[in-house]
Amino acid sequence: MNTAALTALLSLASTLVSLAEQYGPEIYTTFLQAVEQSKSGSGPTADEIRIIFEKCKADNAFIQKS
């Protein structure tokens, strides 16, 4: 694993822990499923996961404001 990949992984892990503290541990299950799909080759790429993750955060922010 190169430095850029490790940095991205640590950043994602930090964000995941922060969101789990804020919204509950269910986010771990969702994240682990996405990772498993990526490893299998039939799921989303890392970039697609980031996009989905950002969309989920934006959706949640909208819901919380409602």
C-alpha cells in the first residue's frame, strides 16, 4: 500500500468514526458492505464509495434540517 492510499484510508476511517459517534454504529455495517463489494470486483470503486458517502452525508444534513 502506498502513502497516498494509506492517507486516504486513515482519513476515511477518521470520518467513519466521527459519523458513527454522531449518527450511530449502523454506518459501520454500510461501510463494511461497500468495502466487501469493492474487494470482490463486482462492487463500486473507492471513488464511487466516496461519492456515495458524501451524498449520504448531504442527504442526512438535509433531513436533520427538516
